Amino acid sequence: MSKFALILLLSILTSCMSSSSRQEAATKNSQKTKPVKAIFPVKGLSIKSPKPASLDRFVKFIDEELSSMGVNTIMLRIGYDYQYSSHPELVNEGALSNAEAKRIVAVCKKHDIKLIPAINLLGHQSWHSKVYKLLEVYPQFDETPHVKLPEKYEWPNADKLYCKSYCPEHPDVHKVVFALIDELVAVCEADSFHAGMDEVFYLGDDKCPRCAGKDKAKLFADEVIRIHSHLKKSNTKMWMWGDRLIDGKATAMGFWEASENGTHRAIDLIPKDITIADWHYERADPTAVLFAAKGFDVVTVPWRLPDVTIEQLNQTISNRKNSADGMKQRFQGMMLTSWYGPDSFMDRYYQITENTLKKGDSMKTFKLLFEQINQLEKSP
Ligand SMILES: [Zn+2]
């Protein structure tokens, strides 16, 4: 082969190679930039806020893991674990400072993750044997002051005690809780706030001087309306759990994930621009349709059962596909809830292997849900 021919051959080869590697790069690029069609707007995780000692790890977890999994909404259950300047007397030990909370805000912003702060209002003001800050500091707000927390809790019990509630008719309670809401919404730079309000068993107690004898649906709705109206002033969208708005007897769902004390009628008394977080952990009860048909945006919330969660995912997709145009967008998506603390959740995320995962594990379910969502979004 002459020198000229060799140069020509080399030049052709180089040109072919570079053209093929350019093509490869272009393909890779187009794969990278190919717009992914979101199957629904909310792809969420509900989790307790971290303690300051775990903050670095939590921020890294959002930055590296949750963002790449496609989580776009975090409901952060902060409660009394923030250093409120309006009510320092209500701050738990080891609460996040403003600067610490801002680090979570920053990493969420970086990845376009919607951060929804949460305080559980009305119910869940105690755990079985421990009263939480609001009622510890302001025992006059207790709906059932005559019910004493036992040293050793058992269910069922004579008092039907699950968690304490504050009295929604107490004239001073809202001044306090609204100040907390305002601070959290401000520090989180949030456009939505989750007010909890699940599993409220103590409401309109016969011994409450303000509530006795009143219609429980009205008491519940009035409290929702107060919180909603307050949030409206800062143009903040209200989220809440849906269980108290479902008729537990008619649906046969019982008194945990639905209401058997009459509060379900509040569904027709409250504003429709509230997003309902519709949690069902044991079965894929199709109650998202109930909320959407009443005019609410609804987010379906699974926990730890993979089969149930995938069924809920399929329902959400099917509801969006089969509903009329004006209704389909109300099925906003899904938000898995973790009842592990954030440390335990992160430990499981990084350490547990498939072999050690048990049935009924929320980490397994979390990973499976997002794998499925990502797969569906990638398919043509
Ligand atoms: Zn009361």
C-alpha cells in the first residue's frame, strides 16, 4: 500500500469512526434530553423531618437519591420540631433552626421538588402515653382534659383513647397554631401546607363546655374552614388527610381509615380547593373517585404493601384515563408515606438488600412504586 493510499484509508476510517461516535453521542444526548412525559403531577414522599444531627445526610439523600428517583413532592412532617420564634415554648428539643430548615428548602429548590410542610392539627396532639407540646404547654386547649394518659397504654380502652385532640372551639387556640403555620410556610417558602387532621376520634366531647351536643360534621368542617381561610390569606393551598371525610359505615371501611362518628358529612361543607391525601394501606379502596367527584384534587397515599400500592398506581392511571376532561386532572398522583423516622428510612434505603426485605416493607414499596412510575414514563 502506498503512503498516499494508507493516509486515505486512515482518513476514511477516522471519518467513519468519528461519524459513528458522533452518532452515538447524539443518540445518548437525545436519550438524555428526551422529554419524559409525567404520568401525573404529584410523585411524592411523606416523611418526618430530620433532627439536626441527621440533616447533612438528609440533604444528601434528597440531592442524590430522591431527586434522581423522580420524587417531585416532599410532605415534611415538622410539627413541633422547628424553632418557632413566635412560640418558643412549643419547640421540641432538638428542633431544626431556621438556617437548618433553609438547607432542606435549598436542596428541594435545586431539584424543583415541591416542599409541603406539615403540622398535624386538631387530632394527634398526643401519642398513647405522651402529650405533645401544644397540650403540654396549653392544657386548657385539651378537648378531653378528664382523660388521663395511662402509663401503660392498651387498645381498646374504656376512654376510647387513641390520641388527644385540641378543642376547635377554644377561643385562643387558633392564634397559637396559625402563628406556627405562618412561620413554617414562610421558612419553607411553600405554596402548600398539610394540616393533617386524620384519625380525630375526640371531637365534640360530651364533657366539653364548648362542643358538647354539637354536630361533629359541623365542628370538623368549621375547623377545616378556619385553617383554609387562614391559609388563603397567604395564597397557600391546604392539604389534609381524607379519612374523616369518608363514611366508615356505608363503605364498610371502619373507624380508622374512615369516620364512624358523623364527621364524613363535612365533605359537603368544606371548600373544594383543598387537596385530599387519601391514605389506604391495607386495600386499594377506590375512594379517590369519591373526592374527585366532589370536586377535590386528590393524591393517593400508600404505605408498605407492594401489591396494594401497584393496584393504587393502576387505579390512578385508569382514573385519569377514563374520566371526563374536567375531572381527570383531579387525580393528582401518589405520595408514599413513611412511618419510619427519617434515619431509619435512609438506613433501609442504603443498606437493605432485596433478600432481606420482608413483605410489608415501606422501603421495598417505595422503590417499587418509583421504578414503576419511571418505567411508565419512559415507555412510548
Ligand atoms: Zn371542645
